Amino acid sequence: MWTQLFVRPSAVARHRNAPYAEERERYLAFCTQRGDSPTTLAGKARILLWVARALREYPDLNVTSEQFRAAAESGLGRGAAPMSRWSTRGFLMVGHAWLRHLGYLRRPVAPIPFQPHLDAFCQWAAQERGLRPTTIDLRRRTVAQFLRWYGARGRVLAALHVSDIDAYLALRGAQGVSRVFLHSIADGLRAFVRYGAEHHWAPRALASAIQSPRLYALASLPAGPAWTDVQRLLAALDTARPTDVRDRAILLLFALYGLRESEVAQLRLEDLDWAHDLLHVTRVKRRTAQVYPLVPSVGNAILRYLAEVRRPSAHRQVFLTLCSPRRPLTRTALYSIVAHRLTALGVRTVHVGPHALRHACATRLVAAGLSLKAIGDHLGHQSSAATRIYAKVDLAGLRAVAAFDLGDLR
């Protein structure tokens, strides 16, 4: 490994003879397999050389995160850093990754009170109710947050009262949680305690007493950017930067096809039918594949990303991180891509993530005169009720109706 990274014999000897040479070499081999470039590997090797010297007083490397941080900061204070361009944060990141690869410094997982009840509830929701994985994941997270809050009070679930749930919802509301999400939290808790009542570990009458925040019919007006803002968003991309090449393909999928975060995150290489210019999208809510014509602008953007930016990987997802380890982009990462760019342009909307571009796509189709059925099919809606909301913002159409001359009719 050392002879592959360094040319000078003195550099090879320095790395080979330093403490924990076998452990460092094993980690660098792992980084090589996952696709790190030679430049990245050489930089990590230099950092690990310094880390190994800083930890020489721990022969078994069995250190806590606090001990490692103290050793790192002490070494930096003595001017032991081998590369001045690397920050303290960079040293800590590489050192932590190395130690975790060896089996140390595993991040402790905060225990969830009443974990067996939560696991049984989620299993029941999947097997008996047939809920989608995304719905189950949302309910698991929202209920787990409530259980941590309630568990801190040292009470059992059998003593749970509706005033506890009301107090929790009021707390989340004070923290800035939207009314829609509070409604979702209340729904999840209602399902959880109803399941608990059936299994005799929660009060039977509690589920019916949980009140969800009222949702108003006009509160869900689309809140995406104007199409001119979408055009500015795409025009601001620097096509010479690998990040922008990738992000352009992602933004086009959100804006032109109105895809959801999870649908773009799950898009796989085999979903792109280049021979017939087709795009296969697995719709999250319909649970079926939907076929779209692959428009030239999107197809060219994806093709350029695949040819110039995306490195070979064992992952079949289309969009990967650009830094090692190269992994599929998560929904959170996709949200950050859109939110960061919209905010940088000064676009002010209620939503700033991918859903904002989905709204922009829908309102553009409404303005173009497409029927609600066609728009719903394009967006993958299960019912026309989900699409009907976009008719509320067709102001031009409403003005035309208001200006209609009724003639002699009174």
C-alpha cells in the first residue's frame, strides 16, 4: 500500500515504521475498494500517520471519543500537523472514521422507552395494515420522539392520559412544527395507543380522546416558486462544476416531472430506457411503475452526469454522493440541494425543498390548460382530490370567469 501511494523511499519507510501500520494499511485498503482517488488516499495516509503518533500512548487503540479529541487537539497545539491545509475538523473526521472502522468509537444509540411496544406496532402496521414503508418510518420517528418525552417522566404507558398528549402537541407547536405535521403526529399517536389498547398496555378510551389540530381547506394552497424562479434556478448552475452537473439533472426531474424526493432517491440505472427514450418511475403512493417519455433536456442532463461525473459503483441508484464513500443520495440530501439553491437565489416560498418544485410543476401545467386528470396522472396522484388543490391558484382562469359578461342575465 505504501509503495503505491508514495514514491520516495523515506516517505514509504516513515509510514511503514510508524505506530499501527497494519491498522492504517487495512483502512486505506478499504478506502481503495470503495473508490477513493489516489490523491484522497495519500492525504488520508498523511493524516493517519499523525493520528497514530498522537495515539501512541494507547497501545490497544481502545479510546473514547473524548480521549481522541484531546489527543488530537494536543498534537495540533504542538504543531504536529503534517498538512497545514487540513483543519482540525478534517483530522478529527479521518481519525474517527479510522477508529470506527477498527470497531471503536461507535456512536451510542439513545434508547427509546417502551421500544418493544413500538417495534410491535410498526410490525403490525406493515404486516396487518399493509402501510407503505415511508408511512411506517414516519410514524416510528414521531412516536419514538413522543416516547422519549413521555418516558422521561418515569410513568408507564398504562398511565398515559390525553392531557399528556395535548401537552406534547402544544410543546411541538411552540417549537415551530407546522399544523399539518402536528396533525400527522396526532394521527400516529392515535394509531399507536389504539393498537396498545387492543393489546392491553394502553388505556382503551384514549385513542378517541386525541384531538388533531384542525386543518383548513385553503391552508394547503400550493406554495412553490414561480416558473420564472425555476428558470433562474437552472440558469444559475455552473455547468463546469461536477456538483452542478449532477444537481441540474436532479432539479430537472423535480421541476419537469414533479417527482417526489423518495422517487428520485430510488431511481436506478435500469429505470433509464435509452433505447426507447423512456423513464420508469416507481411511484411511492401508487406502488406501481409509471412510464414517462424521457425529454431531451432531462435525458441529456442525466447522460452528461453519468458520463462525466458519476464514478463506477456497486450501487445501482442513479444519483450518488461525489465524495468518498460514494453512497446513494438520501432524501435529506436531495432536500438540502434544492433548499440551498432556492434560498441562495432569494426565492421566498413556504416550501423550499423538492416539494416546492413539484408545486411549481403542477401550477405550470394548470396554467397551460391541462385537465386535472392529466395533471394528476403526471404527478402520480391516487385521486383527483389531491390534484384539485392546484386549481385554486389558477388566478388567470378565475379572473376570466369574474370578467365574463353575462349580458341580459340578471
